[in-house]
Amino acid sequence: MVIAEAKANSFVVIDRIHSGRNLKMRLYNMGLTPGVRVKVISSEPGNAIVISVRGSRLVLGKGISEKIEVRNLGKI
Amino acid sequence: MDKKIKVALAGNPNSGKTTLFNELTGARHYVGNWPGVTVEKKEGGFKYGEENILLTDLPGIYSISPYTMEEIVTRKFIIEEKPDVILNIVDASNLERNLYLTIQLIEMGRPVVIALNMMDIVEKKGIGIDVEALSKKLKATVVPITASKMGNKGKLLDAVVETAKKSDGYYPIEVDYGQDIENKIVETHKLIDHLACLGRFNHRWLSLRVIEEDIEIMNLMGSGQKAYLDPENSHGERYEELIVKKKYEFINRLVDAVVIDKSRDKETVSDKIDKIAMNRYLGLPIFILIMMGVFAFTFDVVGNRLLDLVDVFFSEILANAAFDWLTGAGVSEWLISLVVEGIIGGVGGILVFLPNIATLFFAISILEDSGYMARVAFIMDRTMRRIGLSGKAFIPMVLGFGCNVPAIMSTRTLENKQDRMTAILINPFMSCSARLPVYTLFASAFFPRNKSMVVFSLYFLGIAVAVTVAFVFKRTFFKSEPIPLLIELPPYRIPTAKGIGIHVWERVKEFIVKAGTLIFAASIVIWFLLNYNFAGPAAFTDSFAASVGKFIAPMFTPLGFGNWRASLSLLTGVVAKEIIVSNMSIAYGAGAGSGASLADALSASFTSLSAYSFMVYVLLYIPCIGVISVIKKETGSWKWTGFSIVYQMTLAWVIAFGVYQIGGLFVG
């Protein structure tokens, strides 16, 4: 699934980023690399999401959050 | 099927093994003793779907060494009974120690399924475990459970059954013990391979035990084999100990990779504040309230009170004192006029507004330094998208209320060129602090009871025009998909007095310098142009300035202020917007910039409506030189700089025209 679909207060791991080189590198530079764990702090449909990654908080607009493929972390 | 799946349940003491055993077997289990020892043996059989499962509870152990009865019994069971699956219960809140046993169990060669217990405690502690990664690295299915609740019972038993069925193809992971020991393993294997009594053991496991000089294994081999290997390496370290160390190194790396320290992601105070500040419903209203508060604070509360004080100082105290002193000193009249009316009038007329400006910058500094500005980008993102820009483009707009020069420079954070160009070109519509003196002056003079409302309406008009123009630009000249928002939210900080002080002082200093140089010079020039013409000293209405003003004035008649003084002021406003007021102070000869009498003088040339239309024109028309040069610098293009001048002049004229003419219909 993409991170736009993740629920608020859940943890995910980034699998892949589906975008052109520019955006991909910008995201990598801000810490969003494959394998990194991300906490989704808030997520409202159709809006930007707020995440926590490597200790800092980022806002991801819709266009970006739909390009980041993630998987949920195994939880009960 | 009659065939039973034999499952051995193994784990540390206090890992919840008993609870799990009871949950799986229900009341149907029997308790006995392991043969020959006083260790309790529990066994239970149950059906799961189509399968019959026989679950043997092994004693709680920390490792499988041959030192205690419990360990020996466990080892024996696994080697002799060869269970289809070893169900290893692991306490997730004590992962490292528990995994030590897990590794040992895996090395024995029977398939292992891990029940990761105490997940509820782990959650509470704020720790997360990447179960999938753990599974992969151990090559063993890991099922998270909370033994007391057993929500995942089905999942656990499915894993057991599935693993049991595939047990023939199972190859356990191998911990890397380092070159030295790995070589020894190969060596040892060659040495003992032929011994039939050792045939049923997993080879690698066996070799490791021989290297360790495991008592039980050594006994099996017979005393004669002890001479085979040296228990110590070349540094005098015992292999037995090295093997333990290597196991723990492996476990450390494993745990690092799969355990998530959520403390980095734990909710901070900033997060708590953001829950409200960036709330879907509350966010925008809160922001609007804050902005209104900023304006109220700047204009009403602080600004105007200080303004009156400064005004009185300049227009009465200083002006009169200078006049008296200079007259007393016998200074010639024209010089007195230059100093009192020109300089004190022009510069003082502007310094009067310093308190307002300082307060505005103070408020903006707080918004920036506290970290709130980043939230503003998020809050406004949705709205900005409707005009084709991202929330980030909103920040330069807010900064523009202070001064358009740094605001336009801040558009550098916009990655998309089209968005950037748009943001730059609409920024001058965000009414900067330099225009404030004009509004304050006219609003006080013509709308004394609705001062704030009037000023506010102008700011609002500026925003409305900016937004509309942006909308048009993004669909025409600067068409592009808006860049999706990607912005960091720094933690909220309480702005330091020092930080704010520095920001405000910088701006105030700039303003005073501007006043002391540009405006000072301009005031002198304007004074001269107003008091002289080709024939020498002249009355205002016959001066150079008047000629220029009268020449331009007709352009403004349809806007309601076709008089030469107003036109002249607008012209001087190109240098710096503050000069509009300075100019008027001098041109109306209104006793050293006193707000009050200037207001009276203005009434002669303006009506309320034309005053408003004048303010609208000032709001929208050409930006000052400072802004023009920054536009050129940031866009890198004379074409667009020229365009910004032309389109602003046109827009200003048209809108002011509309205001005056349409307003005229209502006012009559």
C-alpha cells in the first residue's frame, strides 16, 4: 500500500518510492529511504499527512504520499 | 489422520510458557515426571482442524548446556524424540536474553516456530518489533501473541502445522563464529564423521559441542577422543566462551535491526500542540484568530498609543524647539524652513510610525521563531491548492506584511519555478509596513470611528487581489501542477527575547537608516522642489513640484484625487512608500508632520471616498525601488520586472477607478 493509505498512529516501513529522480532524491535527503521506519502521526483522506521519521516531523502532501510504497509493521 | 504432530514447547522461565501451554491444551493435559529425574513433565493432546497435535511442555531453561537436569532433559527430548516442531516462546520484553535460547534451539536442527509473547508490555513501553524482519533473519515463523489473551491462537497453530509439514526441507540459519572457529568446525566434522554413535545429531551442532568440550557429547564419544582438539585458541581464550560471545554478537545485530526505538517517535509536547494547531477543523480558525490578534496588537493596542507619543514629540516639542532656537540664533528664514518643515517635517512624519512597524515585525518574528510558520504552510495548503499553489507559497505572503523585500527573497524555498514566479509577482499586493503610515493617516483623518476596519479592509483587498491574480497566473503564464507539499515541522520553541530582539532591531535599524538617509535626502529634495521654481523661492502651488504634480494629476481625476499634491506624493512613493506621507506633510505645510493638522489639511483635497480610493491605489500600484530591484534579482529577468511594474500600475488604476466610481453611486 502507499503511505497515504496508512492509518494515523501506525508504524510502517518504506519499501519503494515511485517517482522521478528529483523527488526521490529530495525524499532520500530528508531521511525517507527504503527500509526506514516511519510513524504516521496524522492522516486525513485527501489531505497532507504528518509523519515522524528518524526523529523529525515531516509533512507530506498528497502527491508525495501517494508515491511512497510501504508495508505495515507486524502488530497485534 | 492418525499421525500426530509432535510439538515441543520450550522457553525461558517466566516467559509465559505455562499460560500458553494451558491455553493450547485446555484442561486436557497430564502431569508426570521426566524419567529418572524429579523434573516435571507435562503433555497434552488436542485437535486443531484436521490435525492431532501432541504438545510436550519442556522445562523452563535459559540455555541448552549439559549442566542442569532441566537442560539435559530438554536436550535429550529434542534429540531422541525429534519433535516435528519446536514451539519456542520468547518474551518480547526481554528479547536479547530470550533469543539466546532460540539460537541454540535452532542450531539443534529441528524446525522452530517462535511465539513472541508479552507484546502488550512491549507496546506499553513504546517499543516496536518488526516481526517480519525477525522471521526472515531467523528463518523461522514468528507469531506475536499475548499469551493471556491469545488473540493470535489460530495464527500460531497454523504456523506450527505448516512448519511441521515442511520439516523435511528445513535448513537452520548458521551463526558466523568467525574464521577460526568456522575452520575448526570443518576440521572437527571430518574427524568425527565416521562415528556411528553420533549419527543422529545435526552435524554443525555436534562439531560445535566437540569444540566446546561438551561433557555429554564427550562421554558419548568415549574418553579416548578427548585428545582430538585443543579447547583454547592461540590467544588462550576458551572456544566455549568465544562461541557464547559470537552468539550474543549475532543477537545484538539482530535486535538492532528489528527493534524499533519508538522514543524518537513518541509524542512530544510539540506533537500535542500540533494536534490542535493543525487540527482539520480548528487549524484554520485558530490561524485566522492569531492573525487578527497580530493586527489588533500592532495597530490598536501598542502601535497607535506609541504613535501619538512620538507624534507629539516631533510635531510639537522638537519642531517648536528647533524653530525657537533657530530663530533666536538669527538663522535665515529659508534655512529655518528647510530644517523645521523640510527635515523635521519629512523625517519626523515618518518616524512617527516606527512604533507600529516595530510592533508588526515583533509579531512576525514570534511567528517565525516559534516554528508556527511551518504549521501555517500546512494549514493553508488546501486553500492554496485551489489557486494552484502549495502551502509553502503562503509564507512569503505573510512575510510581505512586514516588508516585501525579504518576503520575495523567501520565495527561494519554492522548488517549482512557476510557483516561485507567481509568488514573487503577487507579493507586492501584500500590504507592507511602509504603506501603513498612509493608511493610518487617511483612516484617522477620514474614518475616525472605523479606523481598524478600514485598514483591515485594505489588507484584505490586497490579499484578495493577490489570490485572484495568482489564480490567473497559474492558469496562464505559469501553468504547472503545483508541487506537493514537503516541509519539515521543527519542534515548537519559545522564542528567546534575544532572538526576537535581534530580528526587530535589525528591521528597526534598517528603517531608521532609511529614514536618516533616503527619506532625509528625499525630504530635502522635495522641500526644495516644493519651495522653488525657476524664478527662485515660490509658493507651493507655483513650485517645480507643483508643475510636475499638475502634469500627472489628470490621470487621477477619475479616481477622485486629481490634485497635484496627491499625484506628486504618489510619484515620490516610488522611492519608498513612506515618503508619500513625508511628502504630504511638507506639501501641505502642515506644521512639522503633525498627524492632526495634516488630516485637516487633507480634508480640503479629499473626500472620504476619494481618500479610500487613494489608499487603494497606494496599496496596489508600483512597488518601491527596493522591491523592484529584488524582483529583478530573484527573477533574473528584466522582462518580468517590467511586467510587474506595468501590470500593477494598470491593476491599481482600474481597481481604484472602480472603487471611486462605484462607491460614488452609493455615497451620492
